[in-house]
Amino acid sequence: MNDRVAVVGGGPAGLFSGLLFARAGVPVTVFEKHGDFLRDFRGDTVHPTTLDLFRQLGLLEAVLEIPHSRIDSMRIRIAGEVFAVADLSALPFRERYIAMMPQWDLLKFLADEGRRYPEFELRMSTAVTGATFDGDGRVDGVTLASGERFPARLVIAADGRRSVIRDSAALPLEDLYAPIDVLWFRLEKAGAAGEDLTAVIGRGHFAVLIDRADYFQCAYVVAKGGRTEIDDAGLDAFKADLADLLPELAPSVARIASLDEVKTLSVRLDRLTTWHRPGLLALGDAAHAMSPVGGVGINFAVQDAVVAANLLAGPLALGENPDPLLHRLQADRWRKIVRMQAVQKIAHERLLAPALAGGDDLRAPLPLRVLSRHRRLRRMAGRLLGLGLGHETITSPDAGRRRP
């Protein structure tokens, strides 16, 4: 049997797991179908728990050299009234903030760090078309678009919410349904006042502003399938609605030249009910697609990678069969995933859906008003946001083969 681990997908789960396996002395090949990491829908939120993982690897100072902004509190404006909703100042970390870091820069950093290990290989522009199976039905490798068959001791499906590997291996998927989609576009800062707001809700409209130093990346939330209505109404109507929601950014809104600048992310909320089969393990969005609510996608994916390496890297480095251990990742992560997706679903149904429905009676719900008045509650909310439902510790071995 080939000793290599094949990781399909060069996102956070794929590259972080590849880095940890190579660090433990396990030969690993990461396949990324694109030629670079630039995407319209890469998340930017690197939470304190993930920053702490970089600290454990001795990489925190280096990763913080990537240009980024920091969020240590969150505010939301609803129908013109501003509410403080989270305060991260009480987190049990030195980094008590969320780093808003372009994911393509973070992925390049992980790829460069992975290449410091002789066991790490990254194949860009290499599409994987499916899994291969031995005579007993065990996954024993992958097939590439070129026709090449790549044998592997273990295949890790980290190829996102439309994973071809999980489909070819017939892993069972449960659709939880997300009633929203997100439109992504940029708003220049030049000539715009711009408040220090995280999110803005108006009658029938909802937007999140991501500060990228010289511009805002805007996530404009619409009802599922709402892009069609926007296209039908046209650019002027879209800009009028957006300027009404974000009057302080109206000069920047006016600069949007075409709806072609507005990209659509079809939001999914789902999870595999079984994350593994002999020879195969799913991580990140391939195992559980998260909603953009809370910006937790990167962090849950990276924590999956950490737990997978904690469980498997040592045995794989010794040449042992990983199959008896594969179920333990899901057993460890399942409750945290289910609970966070439940929180996201509540946010969809009780906050976003009423806001997008419009009407003249839009008001902040009572729990939000209470939260805004009490700092202790805001710190509790910040703890939930910053820590999620727990954080992981890296216990996978370090073979000491990192090049200077």
C-alpha cells in the first residue's frame, strides 16, 4: 500500500492538515484544482482559537505579518439604532480579537510553511475527479482529471461543500437548508465616511462590512434565490437600496459600475451523517457546510484538521492502518458542529428572515436590546464568538524535519 496521504482541496482544512501530517513525518500530497488561491468567496475571519493554534506551532508572529485588521468588539445597526453585541476583551488568550485576514494570503502562508517539510507536496492546477477503491470497497486513492491514478494509504476529502470525493464515496448528506444567499462586492473607502460597524440591518436589507484596509468587502444578504430579483430590477435599483441601507457609504455605492461586480454565494447548511469509510475521511465544508453567520467556517475547518492529525499522524508515521481510528474524528467533533449549526439556523430564522421580509415594524429583538445594555452579557457573547464551543490543542508529533 502507498504510504502517502492524499488531501483533496487546498482550503484551510486541506492545507492545515497537510502541514500537520508533514510535520509528523507523514508523506502527504495536497491537490488543489485551481492555479491560485484567489476566490470571490474566501472567508476572512481568523478567530482567537485559530491564532492560538498558530502560536502552538511557533508561527503566530509570522502569520500576523500578513496585512489584516482586527475586531475586538461587534456592533449592529437595526433600523437606524446601533447596538453593541459582543466584547472579546475577556477571552483567555493574548490575542483578544478576530483577525480579518484575506484567506488567499493565509492559504499561501500555509502552503509556504508546508513546503518547508520534505514530506509535503502541493499540486496546484490539479483537479481530482473521484476516489478509487480496492476489491473490498476500501478507498485506496484518487483519480485525476489527467487520467492519472494516485494511490494513497488515506484520502482526506477537504474539497468543500460540493465535494466530489464524498459524492464518489457515497457518504450520506443531510441538508439543513439555509434560506439566504450572499452577494459579495467591494466598496471603496475613498470619499466615504464609513462607521465602525460590523453589520447593518434595514427594512428588507442586511449587510456585513469586512474592513480590508483600503476598502470594505461587503456581504449583502438576500433571500434564497434573491439574486434573480436584483438582476430583474437593475443596477440603479440595487444601488438605491444599498445607499439607503449604508448612507455613509453612498459615494462608494455610486461607483459600482455594473452588476457584474456583484458575485453570488449560494449559502448551504448541511452535514454528513457519516464522515468516513475505510480509507477516507472528510473534513471542513466537505463534512459540514457552515453558514456565514459568525464567520466560523475557517476555524471549524482548521479544528477538524487538528483533531484529525492528533488522532492519525502518529499511527500513520509508524505505518499503521488508520481505518480503526477514522470514526473518532466525528465522535469528537459532532456535538460542536451540531450545536453551532443550530445557533446559525436560529439566527437565520429569528433575525435574518424577519429582516429580509421587510415591513414597517422592524425592531431589534428584546434579547439583543438586553445584550447591548450589559457589558457582562456582551463579554459572554464575545466568549462564544471568540472561542466557539471549545478550542483544540495540537498533540500530533513533530518529527523535527522543518527546513530553516
